[in-house]
Amino acid sequence: MSINTLKSIVIDNDRSLHNTYRQYFDMFLEYSLADVYTSVEEALMAYDTQSPDIVFIEESLNGECGIECIERFRKKDGKVKIIMLSGRNDFDLVKKAFKNNANGYLSKPISERKLYNALDSIKNEGATMSNDIISLFIATFQRKSRDIFSERENQVIDLLCQGATYKSIAEKLFVTASAVNFHVQNIYLKLDVNSKSEALLKLQQLDYVEKAA
């Protein structure tokens, strides 16, 4: 039985990492690598031929900001998933990436396991962050007011911020997956968002909104 694979491209101007990306993807069955590029221009020229499902973009490219290039890929394909790669886990960069409609943010160095987990999270949940980035969000969440959420919703939020899946949240809270989905939808409704990445960004913004109120 054939496996339906998701195709990725990587844009990273560090040529020494290109073979590493290829080696990692060679070990995955459900994810494939179409090609690795050193610039956004090069990737865009080949985009229609490659038709990727996922685009990895280095945040700091030669002469341009990868985050600011997200829109160029969105114009090509509004449904493509875009994950930023960066050697910096600066919180302002993470906020900027999600504000520009990134679906994920991974800090370097990228290991085989980190890459696979990111791909798996994008496939199943539509968003991904490496653990150190999640820790930045959690530190901010802990300072915000939690009054707008129920006790159960706060528990779900904490577990989501730790990278837990709906299934694992259900197991930890001793509820059904449907119940978790119900709480997540209520959280989205209260935040006026439609996705996990939007929710994470909106939650951290609450801290500043409330201070300014």
C-alpha cells in the first residue's frame, strides 16, 4: 500500500546544512524533501514545479528577512504551511513570524527528531514550535490574567502550550477527545481565533492588552 507523503522545500543559505536536511528526510516515510534552496528567489522560481505542502524558511537570509518573505509564498499558495527556522529564539521574532501568518517556528540546531516532530505536528494540528519557543510562551502565559477561561480551559491551554496533542490531553485530564475539542473551540471563540498558532499569539498578547487597559 502506497503512503501519501507530504512534500517539503527548505530555504537556508547555510550550504553546510543542505545535506543534513536531505539525510533527515531520507529517513522519513510520510514526508519527502523536494529540494533545498539558498534564497527565496530561487525557491519561488521552482515553486510551481515542486508544489510543496510545507515550506521551511530560514529567518535570517542573505540580504532579506525570511519572515517578511512569508507573504510571497502565501500569494503563490494560500494553503501552504510555512515554518520558520532560526538560530535565535527571540520572542519578538516569534511574534513577528506568527503575525505574518507563519504556521511554526523552530530554533536551530535542527535534529532529526525535532524535524520529524514538527512535521507531525503540522500534519495533525496545523502548527508547531520547538520546546524552547514553547517555554517562552509559557513564561508569558503565566503572567497573564486567566479569568476569562474556566478552570478546565486553563488546564487545556497549559497542556497545549507544552505541545500536547488532543489525545494526550484527554488522557491526562481523564476526558474524551471530543471533550478536549469542545474546550479548544470555546478557547478559540473567547480569543476570536481559528487556529492553534493564532491562539498562541493572542494569548501572549493578552498580557500587554490588559496592562494597557
